[in-house]
Amino acid sequence: MTAMALDARRSPPLVGARPSTPPRTWRERRRARRERLFPTVPERAFHEPVVQSRSILGNWILVNDPAGIKRVLVDKVASYPRTELERRFFTALFGEGLLGIDGELWRRHRRVMAPSFDPRSVAAYAPAITASAAEAIERWRGLGEGARIDMTEEMTWLTLQIICRTMFSADAESMVGHFGRGLHDNLDDIGEFSLLDIVPGLAQVRMRARRQRIAAAFAPLDEAIARLVAEREKAPDAFPADLLGRLVAAKDAEGGGRLTPKEVRDEVVTIFSAGHETTAMTMGWTWYLLSRHPAEEARLHNELAEVLGGRLPSQEDLPRLIYARRVIEEAMRLYPAAPGLSARTALEDDEIAGASVRKGATVGILPWYVHRHALLWDDPERFDPDRFSPERSAGRHRFAYLPFGGGPRVCIGQVLAMNEAVLLLAALAQRFAPRLAADARIALRHNVTLQPRYGMPMTLHGRG
């Protein structure tokens, strides 16, 4: 038996993995389709560079070819704007933040916000990350050996603390409550998407109702943000250099203008939502993978012992936490926080990876398929952090891996998100080796982010 066969035999089946043998009976095919993350996308999307489909809803083209993805997101980006449905959806959720706007307005916001996410600014957020991790360690210790937790809830709460500390500093504690009630208590309702949202006429009615629910849910949060923005505008030197302060004070390098209070509010909500929910889900799936792969977990523990020796990690440790970073990168490959990246509308006839694209067609890019594609990755269903080593990454197309998107609209906070994930993993994995609960029922759910449908029940086991 080959080494690869032995590895495959030892590796446990992971949720979302394609079956080793294709379903044969009608019942098996029906079950396999029901369990797929995107049930309407055919299985051949994992093997073909481009998949086309036609229905009463129009022509759809799913692009998995990296050069084709680059053509859509970079080379001819002006010819492939986001669909009107996608723009309305994100504007309803987050207002006119970076996820909901386009054109010159988006470019101005991006210029104004860029300095808040440069390396120096990102480094300044590290102490808040490690301080929050230290508090989580103490709280977990208090729960006792073998305590049962929902890991995604724990990671959601932890990243909520972090984003509020980095964004609001002294006002973090009060803002945790506002964001928790404004977003998380309503996200299942306001973020759920269905085919009814694309039916002409009905779609407008549903979107209008969604906007009303969001406005009501966010009203207390909006009042709190408006108060904090006004305080920082009135006396900017009286507050720490947190993210909110940077946004309020930032000027457009070209026009010199600043964001209005409403624009600051929309960007705060966007950053909060995209910057903590996605990291929380990434961390949840990382713990799931480590609990299923003890050899990789042991290698991570060895690196942490060598680099940190039991102390909390710092920004300066990040270059040496090499394997920890690979673990996060591989977790984002198998379980991308945003598995459905974008839908674009073709403004003209074109050709992508040899396939004809007609004007008006919808072009989709789904990292869930790109990251597990048989033509792009060796043994794509296997958890293998070393696939991100320099040797094995050499020659890999930039657009074969899209955890933060790509092109001009690549996630502005990707460096901060990676740093946060690595620091949290290093701090917590030194002290705990969580294990998936024996009765855990893990299934996939796509509701803006990739979530475990029934939670992530795990038990905590101390490491000293």
C-alpha cells in the first residue's frame, strides 16, 4: 500500500468532502445533492474549468479556472460588475460600506480607509488580540477539564471582544452588547437568502422588508456609533488611536475629504461584520480540523513550544509561527469563510477559459469549488497544511486560492485577519487541545459565511 493510501486510510472523513465513490442509486444521488453546500451546482464543477447552465432565471457560468477568474476580477473587471441583486443585498445588510458600494464612491472609501489597515496600524492591534485570548484561556480553565462548549459560539464571542477593543478601545464593553443585539440576534433572519430573492417583483418586496427589519434591529447601535463619532470629531486627541478614531480622522489622499458620520457608521458596521464573523468561522473550522488530525495538531504544538515556550504570542512572533499560519491557510482552503465569493454580470460578449460568454450572463466565482478543484489541488479533500509551504506553493496561480477574494476588491483587512487568526491559534492551542464531541452532528450552512449548521460541540482538554 502506498504512503498516500495509508494517509487517506488514516484521515477521517470531513464534512463537505465528496464521497470516494460516486452515488449509484437515485436515493444516494438525492441525498448527495441535498448535502452539497450549493445543491444546484453539478458535481462536475469540481473537475471542469468552466460550468455553464441555462434556466428560466437566465444563463449562469461558474468559473473555476484561475486565469479565467483573473480575467473577471482584474483584466476585464469593468466588463463584469457585481449583479444588482448582490449590491442590494449587501447594502441592505451593511449600508454604503465597502461591500455595498461601487465606482468612484468605493474607490474614495478604499483610499480613505487604507491607512487604517497598513502594517503599522495592524501591528498596533496585536495587544488587544492577545489580551482577549488570555481572558478566554482563564475562562476556559474555570470551566474545568472536559467541559463542553460550542466552539463557534466561543470564537464568535472572542472575536467580538477583539473587534470592539480594536475599534472602540475604552468603549469596547458597551459596544459588545450593542453589536451582539444588533447583528447576531438578527443575522439568521436578515442574512438568509433564498430563490425567492431573485423572483421579479417578489424580490423587491422581500428586500424592502429586510431593510426595515435591519433598520429596527440596528437603531440602538446606530445611536451609539453616532455618539462616539461626534465625541471623536469634537476632541480627537482625547481618545486612543483606535480604528474608529482613525476612520474619523482619515483624509482622502487625492481629494482631501473625510468620511461623513453616516459613511463612518456604514464602514464600522461593514468592518465589524466582515472582520469578526469571518475570523470566528475560520477559527471554528480550524479547531474542527485539528481535532480530527492529531499528527498535524502535535506538529503545531511542537512549534508553539519551540517559539513561545509557554508565553503569550506577540506581533514579533508571527514570522516564526510558520506552521500555525499554514494550518490557518489550509483551514481557509477547505472551509472558506466566504464560500460564494461573487456574482458578476457580463456587459458584453466574451470568452473565458475557452467558453463563450454572452452579454447579460451571470458569472459566478465560488471558492468552495476553486479550493477543492481536482485540476488545481493534489488530493483536494485532504487536510494538509504543508501544501502552503514555499516549495509546494511555487508556481501556484494566484487565483487558485481566494480566501479574501481577489482583484481591486480584495479584502482590505486580510493582513489583520490572518494575524488575528494565527495569534489566537498560538495562544489557545498552547493551553488546550479541544476535541469534537462524540455526539457532534456537523453539517454545512451558508448564511453570508460558512457555518456549522448545528454548532460545533467540543470538549476542552488542558495542556498545562
